Amino acid sequence: MKTIHIALALFLQLAAFAVAGPLVYEGTEGPGKGKHIVFIASDHEYRGEETCPAIARILAKRYGFKCTVLFGLDENGHIKAGSSDVPGIESLRDADMMFLFLRFLAPSDAWMKQFTAYLDRGGPVLGLRTTTHAFNGLKGKYAYYNFNSRDEKYDWGFGRQVLGETWRPREGAGHYGKNHKFSTRMFVVPEHKKHPVMRGVKDMHALAGAYSAVPIEGSVILGKNQVLDSMKPDGKPLADKPPSPSIWVREYTSAKGKKGRVFCSTQGGSEDIISEGVRRCIINGVFWCMGMEKEIQATMNVDFVGAYQPTPFTNGGEAQNVKPADLAGWESPIMPKGEKHAPKRTVKRN
């Protein structure tokens, strides 16, 4: 009987999704007109479900891209941070770019088949923060994607092989600055200050604690971080935390020999993109990944579209009772506030 109830709940969720469809922001004019970006948001802590629609709106409204945003959902169709149930993956079939904010997902083989098909054709990829450790617990055919995979042909999984890094604390890729105590300043590496991704970028201050990273050989490190002694932009760098790579670009080679551009940053949480510098860098990264670097202008408008009121990052602290449709249009707030949407009580985790 329990199995029947689970199957019925899944059926009802899929039926509801089929009626509502994914969240789409449809641009009309600009250099991105005719190009489709698919955002996939499902992480447990840093509110990728807020970062992704906020960036998508800017790219659609101001630059003409069609932006489809997919979320991890619960059985009632509400956004559930870190859920491996992410409907709408078929949107990748006609995508020109994939924008990811994921953490420790274990989707179905059918889902992974669509994800892999996109990578096989060498589509550009942008990954933020915990996307370096996007997958965990995958079994069988797609286990090599796991963040800790030691597959000979795909060592350290999707994160390392596509984005350029995974979660490897013993190898220098892990937490570097304590969350909610030490914020993060990022700066442009001097030798790459003229790189298109860094055009017009300055004053990058992120509220999420720093990660350290050792990007795979061939990565071009554009930015590094400084762990600050406070949550303020004018905090002092901690002397015992030398700068570590936090922004890089690279090119991956698919299983079918196709090349794809990649932008990765260890920052990008919903409170990080309050900083115009962080936001601009990410948006420049989208243009660069798609081979549109000639369109990147130092003065491009990267202002938020509609009300942006991010939820403080924490494990299990996402806004409640929010469906993707609640974020439709240009003016709906990201995220809704009020008692109905109050974050659930959280349990402290390491």
C-alpha cells in the first residue's frame, strides 16, 4: 500500500508539472535573442534557488535570452533545496548553455541521460559554489559523475573533469573561511585583468565563506579570494589565509570529442550576488561561455529585475511553500516573504 501511495504522489507531482511547465523568462530584444539558457538549481545551503532566477531575469529582460529555470521540488511541487527530483531536464535538448547551482544530487538514470547528452555535444557550462560537488550517491551507469569518484577515465567526477575542481579537503579544495563569521573579498588576478570575463568587474564582496581550490591543469585563474576578518566589505584579510583561486575558466572535452567552454566560481550564493561585482562577473561569464565576449561591455546593466530579497544561507533554511510559478514574471519577489514562506527550523551541521 505504501508503494502505491508513493507512486500516486509522484504521478500527481509530474502531472502538475506537465500542466504548469518549467519557469521561463522570455527575452525579446538584445544580443541574446534566439539563444536559450537552462538554469538548474538545487543545493542545500547557499540558496541557488534564488541566485538562478535572479540572474536569469537579468539575462532575459536586459539582454534578450530565453532563460528556463529548473528547481529541485518536493512531492507537492514546492521548491525543495537539495532535492534530486528536478523536473524539466528535457529542456536541455535545445539549450545553448547550461547554468548550474547544485550540491550532492542523485537523480534518476533517465535524468542523467539527458544531462550527459548535453555534455556529449560540448555545450557550455557555468557552475557556482557547491556545483563542484554536484553529484553524490549515484549508482551504476552514472556513478563516475560522483564528486568522490576515482574512475580512471573520469577521476574526481563531474566537478573535476568538467568544472575543473571537486570537493577534496585533503588536496586543498574545501572550506577556507568560516561561514557567518568571515566574509570573502575576491580580486582580479593582475595578469588577466583584460580578460573579457573581468571587463568592468571590481569590488567583489561575498557573504559566504571562502572555499580553497586547486583547479585542474589547463584552467585559467581569473580571480582569487581573501578571507576577511568580518562580514563587512572593509574587513581585513586574515594573514594565515593566503589567496586561493575562486574564479576560473577552462575548456572541457566531451566523451565524443567535442569542446565546451566553462566558467566556475567558488562563490555565487544568493547573498553573494548582492555585490554588483560578483553579479557582473557571473553575467560576463555567461557571455564568454557562449562565445559572445565581443558583446561584453564594462558598463552593461546588471541591476536586478524586480524585488530581490534573498534568504540568509544555511542548511535547510530555504523559503517554504514556494512554487516555481510564484517566481514568474518580472516583478514577483525573489523570494516571497511572510509567515507562509518563513524558512523552516534548521539543524546545525558541519
